[in-house]
Amino acid sequence: MDENQNPSPRARRKEDARERILQAARRIVLDEGFAALTMRRIAQQAGYSPAALYLHFECREAIARELGEAGMRSLHARLSEAGCEADPLARLRALSRAYVQFAREEPETYRLIFMEPGFAASALGGKDETGAAAFALLAGVFAELAAARRLRAGAQPESLATGLWVLLHGLASLKITCSAFLSAPEEELLAGMLDNLLHGVLRAAPES
Amino acid sequence: MDENQNPSPRARRKEDARERILQAARRIVLDEGFAALTMRRIAQQAGYSPAALYLHFECREAIARELGEAGMRSLHARLSEAGCEADPLARLRALSRAYVQFAREEPETYRLIFMEPGFAASALGGKDETGAAAFALLAGVFAELAAARRLRAGAQPESLATGLWVLLHGLASLKITCSAFLSAPEEELLAGMLDNLLHGVLRAAPES
DNA sequence: TTTAGTTTATGAACATCGTTCAGTGAACAG
DNA sequence: CTGTTCACTGAACGATGTTCATAAACTAAA
């Protein structure tokens, strides 16, 4: 089909409208939170009638889903940026910091991706390649450590990567829903947890 | 004031009504999920008119909050049951298993307590003693380990307890919102993560 | 340009949501 | 028995997601 090889003014304006609606929705989530993401509110912000949104999106959830996918791309970009550290241990710490930093700076986006029912399930479990790519960044660290024989016997890289994600998500989501509970600064908590993880997982005793 | 030292039939029936409403709400959350917790649905299930609920509760969120507190008591009870293990390491594993098991068996209750905005914050950060008691069960393990000098130098019991909660919550909540992502069985994942944690935290190398 | 057809946008409406309120009957106190 | 309080209801208000008939705007063919 016509991918983008002949952007007729029709299709162009339609794509513009879609993008403007998404932009309005993104702004609402950032400024007023996910709970404020209302069809009427989006329409008002985008300069449309509420009914007009249904010409470009199937339903409210479709908009939220697309917003979640964009958020996942944003998270992946941040992780990619942190993933250029050469040393795997430094990279692991950089990736972890970038992850919780994303959740801290855009809590409503993080909630939309990972804490609302029906989004994360399709984003990570389904065919979304961005989620898989983000996970691969974490898995790469442990794969590299395993290749260098720096993991203790019996440690499986994939399980470790999953465990790291569990840890990061636990910290990020608890900070969002239950910030009063995490008494210590999360950066400090994160550093301590990573230290524990590495102490338990690495073969030798690498300083830092 | 009159705590319960003169249960006039008036107050008794009022308390009964409250309890019946809560019971109906609990059933709805368990059977149809938290999203289905509607005032009209609760009223119908309890045999009341929707408006009648406001004679016993301030608003929908008040009902949900009370349900969340009851859920927290239930979680605390489960943890208490698992907390009678004498050996601290075995107790840690039992507590962890009980935690994720609760989240697996009552995911909607767990979501209500820890994943919805405005509940966990008040339950754990505020003056809710049940949440603090539940956390104390985890902290007790590490306090005991510290007293027996089985923790590695520099390991702070309180931080370790928080870290364990982070880990458990990460596993429980990812299982709920993103079950497709956790490929390995969660029991297996939990065991591996606990092993890593202990390997990194304990002084000697205790088998099992 | 005129005409026919498709696309885009709207306003009104429906069902459902949380919540409020005037009114109704029953249970209580004197 | 009487007057008052209490538990409860039906109807309503505003807001939600969504649909539909209708109108305006743009596109393509005559």
C-alpha cells in the first residue's frame, strides 16, 4: 500500500490531525495526570469536537495505548543513551538510574505504560518490539558478564535480567503509588539494592 | 465515647448495613475486578438504593479505602502465619512466598491496596498500623540476622527490608499488569532472586 | 466550471457513572 | 398517642465514553 511514497494532502492532513490529538493527550497526561485524560478534554485541547476524535481513533483506550507506546519508545531512548557505557557494571548502574529517573520525571507516563490494566500486557508480552529492545539492553549486561565468566556458577543471565527489571519496576512503582513509604532517597536505595545484587551474583569482588 | 459498651439496636443495624455493603463490595472486587466496583453495582448487590450507600459511607473512595484496609489486614494475617518459622532464612522465604501468593490469589485486592492512586500512600505512609506491622515482619528477619552477625559489613537491616519489599512488590505487580512478560514461573523467579539477595547479603555461605 | 462523491467535522443524543436532595415511611422518645 | 429522628428511596444534575444523522469541505470526474 502507499506507505509514505505519495503523501496526498488528504493523508497528510489526516496524519496531522492524529498527531495533534496525540500531542494534546500527551500534554494532558503530563500536566494533569492520566486520570484527567478525557475525550472531551482531549478534544478541547486539540481544538476539535469530542466526536471528531473517533474519526482518528477507535476509542479512548486506543489513544491511551498509542500514548503508552510512545512512552515506551521514550523510555527505550533513555535506556539506549545510558547503554553506551562500555563497562558492563557501570552500564548496569547507568541503565538502572535512567529507568527510575524516567519513572520519577514522568510518573503518569510510567503509570500508563506499566500500571494500568491492559497496556503493559500488550506492550511487553505481545509483539511490541520496543519493549523487547528495552529489555534486551538489560539482558545484554548480564550476557556480557556471563561471556566474561564473571557470574557465579548457576547464575542464568536471562533470569538475572528479569530480576533486575522486577527490582527496578518495584522501586519505580512504589515510588509512584506509595512515595511516603520509601523513607530513604530512591537513588540511595537503588544503589544499595544493586550492590546487594552484584555481591550475590558476581564471582570475584569487584570494587565500585 | 460508647465504643461498644451499649450496642443499641439502632447502632447495631447501622453497623450491619455497613458490613453488608462492604461485603457486597468485596465480592464485586473479587469476582469482577476493581474496575467493576460501581456504586450502583454495590447497591444492587447489597439490596439497597444507590443513594443509601451515602448514609453509611462518604463516597465511593471511602468504600474502596476500607476495602483496601481490610485487604491489608488479610495480607498481614497471611504474613503473620508465615512469620512463625523460627529460622530467619526459612522465615524470609516463607514470608516472601506468602506475599506473592496473596497477590496471585487476590490480584484485584492487591491492585486496590498498592497500585491504585491514593490508597497505598495513606495505608503505608500514613498512620495505618497494619501496614507498618506487615513491614515489621520483614524487617524482623534482617534485624535478627544482624543481631546474629550474619549480615555482611555495612548492610543496614532497614534498607534490606525495604529492598525486599521492593522486590516482592515488583514481582507481584508485574505479574498482575504484565503477566505475559514474566516467562518463568514466579515461584522460580522469586527463589532465584532471594538466593541472589542472600548471597549478596549474608556473611558466610549458608546452604539453603 | 459544474457535478457527484468521499472525507471530515459537528451537535444532539443515549447509557452509565458518582453524587445530591426533597420527600416518605418506619422506628424511636416523651 | 404524638412529635422527632432516622433509614431509605426516586428523581435529578453534571460528567463520562460513544454513536448517529447531518452539514460543510475537499476531491475527482464531467
